Amino acid sequence: MFIKIENGGDQEPEGSDLTEVERREIEEILVDAYDEYEQAGAWEVAFEDGIEVPFSASLLGIDVKVTKFRVNDQNIVQCHVVRGEKKRWIGVHDLDDEGLPADFVHIRSLYRAWSSGRY
């Protein structure tokens, strides 16, 4: 398994144990993904297919809209955020936790577990 650490190693990952259901969900996302590029692509598909966009969120306390997802050159899942005329790509972990849709929170928690090595 390839692991992409996004938190820079300076934070302890949330929680310590995954349920059997969560482990199965991660396995389903990563089925037939054999290297880090395929696994990153599998997570991109999980976010794109599993989350209805656009949705409202906040970034550092500022209201934004999330419009789509991608994987960047470092195989990190990012979301495209828009505020007025300003647009940018940020890591899915960078959004504030408050007020996020349940489907996003769920898939992001699975992605966090996988990317932090808890899977």
C-alpha cells in the first residue's frame, strides 16, 4: 500500500481505529488500484461520484463554494473553491470542519484514515 501523508507529520490523525464497515468502504474505493497514481485516482473518483457539488463550506472562516475535485501532481486530493470572482484549488483537509455536508465529511474521514496510514 502507498501512503500519502498530508498533515506533514505534525498532527496526530483523528481517532485511532476504523470500523470494519469503514475498512470495507476503503477497500471498495481502492479495488484494482495498484500503485500510488491509481489509488489517488480512485480517491478522486470517490469524491466526484460520492459528493454532490456545488456545496457551501468555509475556509479559514470565509464562506466559499466547493465546485469540483481533482488530484494534483503530488497525488493529493483537492477541491476547487470559489468566492466571488476568486477561484483556487485547496486540499480537501483545508476546509473548516463546521457546516460541511455529511457525504463529504464521510468520504474525507475515510481519505484521512487512508492517507495517515491508519488503514
